[in-house]
Amino acid sequence: MTSAETMEATRRRTQHRVNGAGSDPVEKSAQWGRAWEVDWFSLIGVISLLCFAPFIVFYFVMACDQYQCSVTQPLVELYQGETTFLTIWARAPSFSWSAAKIYAAWVSFQVFLYVCVPDVVHKFLPRYVGGVQGGALTPAGLINKYEINGLQCWLITHALWFANARYLHWFSPTIIFDNWIPLLWCTNILGYAVSSFAFMKAYLFPTNPEDCKFTGNVFYNYMMGIEFNPRIGKWFDFKLFFNGRPGIVAWTLINLSYMAKQEELYGHISNSMILVNVLQGIYVLDFFWNEAWYLKTIDICHDHFGWYLGWGDCVWLPYLYTLQGLYLVYHPVQLSDTHALAILVLGLVGYYIFRSTNHQKDLFRRTEGSCSIWGRKPSFIECSYRSADGGVHRSKLLTSGFWGVARHFNYTGDLMGSLAYCAACGFGHILPYFYIIYMTILLVHRCVRDEHRCSSKYGKDWKRYADTVPYRLIPGLF
Ligand code: NDP
């Protein structure tokens, strides 16, 4: 793979010099990233998302704030003429300077930690991979270096949060919940500012011009991004920063703030709130523990940085991935012991499958098959692929362990975990189930997108692999 990508990069570099931004037919065969051309269907989807996504987020948060988390009630009232969009809008808390100060302090603090605090955790935890790490090879043949310090930033941030809640009392632990809608304005401002900056930067001063992709359609370029790895200076990497912090570091803090609010309102914390905090906390910690591995996932290896990642990480992720905790502030569901135990088991088994599957592929690829999976030498399918310069290269597709059960069993584990967070909220409302619906669409789409790419990359070898492991997510079903 490495030599193939290097050759592809060399070819690409030459062609960019000759042809300018990629529009020639040979370039379309490249295996990286988003599309080179946009069909009408995609374009309509892109424009709709750009116009409506902020209102979708607003709708969910507003539904909790004004309608006790009922997603249908506002629609019913609108339909029956009992309320109007303007009334709903007027009732919602608006932008406030105090929220802006909180958010500015938060983002600045995360930038400071990301840029200025070198990782020391890896010196104390030998199994943890941190410090300076190389990413995957880019289409232009670069391997970017990253300072992997997410775990440390997460630990520092949470240590300060607990120190404040317990001893310092500089601010209330409910601060996030109390400013949730005013903060939505601030996150949107940052999300759009970052995406617009990244868009203009790609034209004016791209970090690496040879890794830029232009489709000729301004909306698609804005949404899906032009630059592959935009950076400021040597270390400030937009993709790693915005995806991990402020979004994912904030995830667990947001949940803690909901928990504090529940206690303030009802005098106790429900077992469902504890479950959501624990299960999502494990998922977030796993992300930071494996941040170096994350450099090799589709987000970093294939996606360009545009509104999809910039706005998505600033707004969509912190607001919609945390809906369960928000719901539980309004509905402090107390689960029976059996129900709680069933959810805990579902969440932990899902997490185990998610992590083990990802680990098996990582281990297999790192050791080039010289490893043991489920106590045996792994079985695999030898495959070959041709890079655009005509060179033939070899690769291996694992068929042992979870990769022999289904072709994307890591997604299945992720979905089981997602379902557990939602089911912790009981069955009173649909709102907390948005996450599992969204994740199912996201991962099924991702699965199809990835398989399309793999099929064009490996051809008949992929077919052999698909015959050996016939199901994508659920054996016997899909
Ligand atoms: P994967 O880690 O599954 O990577 C897919 C790639 O792995 C393929 O393109 C192919 O690349 C290679 N591959 C496929 N089959 C095999 C095989 N049998 N043996 C060896 N290599 C194989 O995909 P993602 O990066 O999408 O996902 C990583 C994790 O992140 C998942 O667990 C997912 O659930 C999670 N995720 C979570 C999200 C969230 O919002 N919570 C969003 C997205 C992902 P190659 O060209 O190298 O052969």
C-alpha cells in the first residue's frame, strides 16, 4: 500500500503541475477522499444540509427546552395553528455575551492544551501510544506528524472540572446546561467561521496544494472540503483538533453538567443518567486512548476538511450526541435493576466488539499477518490492486476473528453501544433515539461507501472476500 500510494502521489504531483487542479480522467481512479464530480442528487443533498442542519439541531434542543423533549408536539401545535415559528423562535433564549465568553474561554483553553502541552502520558503508560506520531500517507505523498496528546488534554480538563466542582467553585457544574441554547449560537458561529476560513485558505494559502480537491461546485467544495489536512504552522491540524477537541472532550463534560443539573433539580441522580455517563465516558476515553489509531481511520485518511467536519464537530456532535443526557434532565428515568443491567451488558458487549474488531485489523495490518487472533494464526485473502500509474501491489484482507463474522463488525459493535445509550432513557419519547437512527444511517452509508471503494480497488479479490464473509453488519441478515 505504501509504495503504491507513494507512486500515486508522485504521479499526482506531476499532473497537478501540468494540469492544475484535478479534473483529468486518470485522477478519478485515485482511491482517496471524496468525489471529484458532483451529481445533481448530491448537490441537492449538500444545499439542503447547509440550509437545514442548524435548524435540525435547534429543533431538538428547543423541543426539550419548550416541549419537555417531545419532538411531535411543536409540529402538532404548528399544524393546528396554536403556535408559529416566530413564537417558538422568540421563546428560545438568544445569543448572550456571557455564553460567548464561556465558549471563547473553553476553545482557547483547548487550543492552548493542544498546541502547548507535549504529551507525557505515554512515558508512564507503556501500552498507550502518544507523543509525536505519523499519520497515513496523503494522496500527495506526505506523512503528517501529529502530537498525540488528547488523553492528556482530556485528563487535565476533567481534573480541573472536578477540582472546580469539589473545591474551587469558580463556576457552577451546571454551567453548560444553563447556557445550552445561547452556547448553540456560539458553536454555530465557530462552526461556520472555521469552515469558511478553511474554504478560503484552500484558495489563498493551502497547507499542501497538491492534496487539495476541487470539484468546480462551490457548495460541494464548501461542505466536503478542499484541503485534505489544513494546518496553521507546524502543529495546529484542523482535522485532529476540531474532531477531538472541543467536540469530544466536551462530550463527557456536557454529560457531567446534565448530571449536576439533574441532582440540582430532583435532589438525586437517576441510574439511567449514571449509565449514560459511564457508557459514553468509556467510548470517549477509548477514543483518546486510541488517538494514534484514529489517524488511520477514514475521517483522517480519506475525508477533506470542510463544513461537514468543521461545523459537524463544533455543533452537530456536542449537541446531538449528548441528547440522552439532556433528555434525562427533563425526564429522570429510574430503570429497574434488570433493565439497567441489560443495558449495561448491551453497552459493554457492544464496546468490546467495537474495540476488539478495530484492534484485530490494526494488529493484523501492523504485523503483516504475523500475529495471533483468537489464539490462532489469522486466515486472510491475498489480494492485489493496481495504482493509477499501472503498478501492481499486494495487500491482505483478514478473514479471522470478528472480520470473519461480518465485513464491518466494528460498526455493529458501535451500533450496539449506541442503542444502549438510547435504551437507557426508557421508552417515553423518540428524541433520545435520534442517536441510534442517525448512527445507523451514518454507518450503513459509510459501509456502502467503503465497500464501493474497496470493490473498485481490489476488483475480483474483493468479490472473493465478500463470498468468504458474505454479510456486512449482521450475520444472516445484512
Ligand atoms: P474501518 O476501520 O472498518 O476501515 C475500513 C478499511 O479497512 C477499508 O477501507 C479497507 O482499507 C480496510 N479493510 C476492510 N476490510 C478489511 C479486512 N477484512 N482486513 C483488513 N483490512 C480491511 O472503517 P472506519 O475508519 O470507518 O471506522 C473506524 C471505527 O470508527 C469504526 O469502529 C466505526 O464504528 C467508528 N466510527 C465512529 C463514528 C462516530 O461518529 N461515532 C463515525 C465513524 C466511524 P484498505 O484500503 O486499507 O484495504
